Amino acid sequence: MVDYMAIIIGAMFINNFVLVRFLGLCPFFGVSRKTSSALGMGLAVIFVMTVASVVTSVIYIYLLEPRGLDFMKIVVFILVIAGLVQLIEMAIRKYSPDLYKSLGIFLPLITTNCAVLGVALLNVSTDYGLIPSVVNGLASGAGFTLALLIMSGVRERLELADVPEAFKDIPVAFVSAMFMGMGFAGFSGVV
Amino acid sequence: MPILADLKNAIIYSNPVFVLLLGLCPTLAVTTSLENALGMGMCVIFVLVLSNVTISAIKNFIPHQVRIPVYIVIIATYVTVVNLAMEAYLPDLYDQLGLYLELIVVNCIILGRAEAFASRNSVSSSFVDGIGVGIGWTLAALLVSFIRGVMGNGSIIIWGDIGIRGILETPATAIGLPYGGFLTVGVLLAAFAYIGNRKKQKSECKGVERW
């Protein structure tokens, strides 16, 4: 149990995907203008990251590694993730149109989100087994969502602030991200 | 000089990182030293040029509906080649770049150029385009890593032992840490926005004078 706690806290806070590892910056700055869309994107990322961790770990542990094909992992993983996102999109559209309405537009964006491929590659490079990989995927997605939600709250306030012309929109978001990163740096050494 | 003007335009006014906001993740992640940025830049140029050339060479055989998966497989193949070569010949740099070397495959610049340029143009012009865009990204990464290296570490390390150390007596270590990357890139983005705004204003003023 302690191991899993370490993985969860490590992935969510200490090595936060956005603020420390710099993965998934495009949606972090692109979808963080409103809290509602940030929440939708965050939930979609948690879902896809967890499922992608399961599938890529199974493929790597039972298919690629025993046959000495681990050098194929980049090609295989990116194709699996792209196919998986398509499949999830189709399944959600069929079985839960309401959920599709709120998450649907974010799903295609996730294929090119480097955080999803990042977590899959990280799982195999740190030699996690199947269960730790799933925990890591879930916690990394939760960490991404946490950062995205805080950012969207900050940016809703920034809309009202008097920001210098050159700093408007994205540059000031980067500076805010720096302050968030400083906060998250305080977590280092917790585990 | 039209070529110089084109180059200036490509590097300053439509810089892939600071103006188009493409390929941000590696720009922040690998720019802790000039050496890392240079190594990453070479890998990006290599993958970009080869994928551009390959895609433009076979563009007539790719069915339109499945073009994106085909592009991704081609790019992923070259990224694997780069990874294996780096692991064998430059193991130190490979360890430093780590995950981000593998993640070149989801760098939006490369897929973007494949879709927007290589799938419509000849092999030779795709080759030139790959080199140009790759150098644009590398210059941006070098700029960020130069600032972060000098301010955060007090050193300019170009490759291995070649470089200058001890420029600052008490470097601001925070600039070299992850959140310092956000600050550096944020300020640079603002600087590029300022230059862009001023150019726009100038051209508007000229228009007013003509009236």
C-alpha cells in the first residue's frame, strides 16, 4: 500500500506532469480559459491515461518484451493510443450521448497530447508492473487535471486584471504557471 | 536581400515556438543547458527533414483518409532510429534528454509540417522546409537555454567541456529549475508579442500617413 501511496503522491504532486515534467502543455494553455472546459478536458485525460496505461502495459509486458521487440515501443504505443482514443470516442457516443456532448470535443485533441504517450513510456522505462502502471496513469491524469483546474481559476481572474499589452493572454499565463510551479516545488522530498 | 528577409520573418515574426506556440513541451523541458538544447535540436532537425522528404516522396500513394496514421508511423520510425543511435553513440546526452527524445514523435511541429507542407510540395522544397523550420525551433531552444544557463547556472556550456563557467558569482538557481523555465519562456513570449505589436502599429501608422 505504501508503494502505491508513493506512486500516487509522486505522480500528482512531486513530479506533476504539467508543472515539473512539462508534458501536455498545449491543452494546459489551450483549454484553461474556462473552468468548465478545463474540468471536461481533465476528466477525459484521466480516463484516456488510465485506459492507455492498462493497454500499453499489457502489450509491452506480454507481447513486446518476451519477444525482444522493445525497440518497437514508440511505433506501437502511438498507434495503440490513437486507435484507443478513436474507440473510446465511438463507445461514448453510442452509450452515453450526454457524456459525449461534454467530453467529445476534447477526445480527438488527446491523441496528440504528449502526456498520454509520456505516461505509457514512463511506465515501461521505470519497469512498473501492470497494477503500478494503472495507478501511475490514474494519478498522473489526476495531477494534470489538478494543475489544469487551478490554472483555469487563475485565468478567469486574470481576465479582469489590468495586464500590460505584450503580456496579455498566453505570456501572463506562463508567469502564473511559474508561481504554481514554485508551489508544487515545495512538495519535493515529501516521499 | 529577399532570402535574408524571409529568414528574419521565419525566425522572428513567425517563430514556431514564440509566435505559433508549437513544440512548447521540449522547449521548456530540455533547455537547462545549451548542450541539451543543441542535441535535441539536431534530433528534431534530423526527424523533421527525413519525415518531410519521405512523406513528400510517397504522397501520391497514401490514401487521403488514412494519411495521419501513415505520417505518425513514418515519424515514429525515424524517432526510433534517432533513439537507438543516440543510445549507442551519445549515451550521456541520451540519459539527459531521456523521455523527451522519445516524445519527439508527438511534437506538433513535425506532424504539422508533414500535413501542411510535405504532403503538397516537392521532395526538394520539403527538404529545405524541414531544415528551415528545424533551425527555427533549435534557435528558439538555444535562446531559452542560453538565458537559463547564464542566469541559473552562471555558465555557457556548449558541448562537453567546451564552454565558459563562473560568469555569475551567485547564480539565480531558480531559473534553472522547472518553474524558472515557465518564467523565461513567458517573458520571451511577451518580448516577441511586443515586437509583433510594434510592427503592426508601424504598418498601421504608415497606412494612416498615406491617407
